[in-house]
Amino acid sequence: MFDNINGTFYFKFKKVNGDIRYACATVDSSVINNYHTFSNTYVKQEKPEVQTYFDLDALAFRSFKKENFLGFCTEEEYNGTH
């Protein structure tokens, strides 16, 4: 879903509890490497129904079920939620 996106992007999804979550995210390793050091001690099994991203607010990896993706949003829409 996010495989070919470079840099920072904004999107929204429905959380398990029904709330709408807006995210400032990246999947770009050149951006992630500025905030996170990778370790080879733990490798998480990927699930095809789950989308993982790096949350630039929390500076941590997050994920959600792809079926709960509501779409991309603008930076302005994202900023209006914080």
C-alpha cells in the first residue's frame, strides 16, 4: 500500500475502537534512519493484511489493518486534528 512512497505523507485510518486516527508517516528508510536505529535481534513476521509505517510524531513503528485505511489527507487536514 505504501511501498512506493518517498518522504513524509499524511493519511487516516479507523482504529480498532472506532476512532479516526490521522498520521504523519514515512516508509522511507532514509528518513527513518534519522530517528531509529535498527537491530537484527528481532525480526517481526509481516502479515499481508497489516500495514506498517513509521509514525513521525511518536518516532516509532505503528501498524493498522489495511481494510481500515480511509485515505490520504493533506498536511492542513492533519494539522487540524492536533
